Amino acid sequence: MTELIKTIVKPLVDHPESVSVETSENDRTITYRLFVHKDDMGKVIGKQGRVAKAIRTVTFAGVGSQQQKRTVIEIVDQ
């Protein structure tokens, strides 16, 4: 799933080399921390959060629904 997130985000940003994803998991939640360059935060979030919401939807459809877990995407600048 981390590769899928990177594949979605890298074409959107000006600094694709700065994109990285960390994963942590517990009993009920899978958390993906998406690290992007400070200048690319707005592009990843999108207008009214539409891009971020789309990324969250894809991760839930891919992993969360299969494992009955909640997925969380945290977008963090480097």
C-alpha cells in the first residue's frame, strides 16, 4: 500500500524525491505517515482537501475494508 500511495502522490508534487511513507499498525488502525516537501503540502492536500480525501478512500478500499481496520493518513512536511 505504501508503494501505491507514493505512486499517487509523486506525479502531483514538485519534489518527488522527498516523498516517503511510514506505516504503523495496531489492533484497530493502520496509520500511514506521508512525508512531503514543505512546498508541496498544498498540492497533496488539494482544494478543500479533495486530494487527501481521495488518497484516504483508496487506502481504505485497498486495505482497511479487507482487514476490518480503520485507515489514517497523516500528511507531514519535512
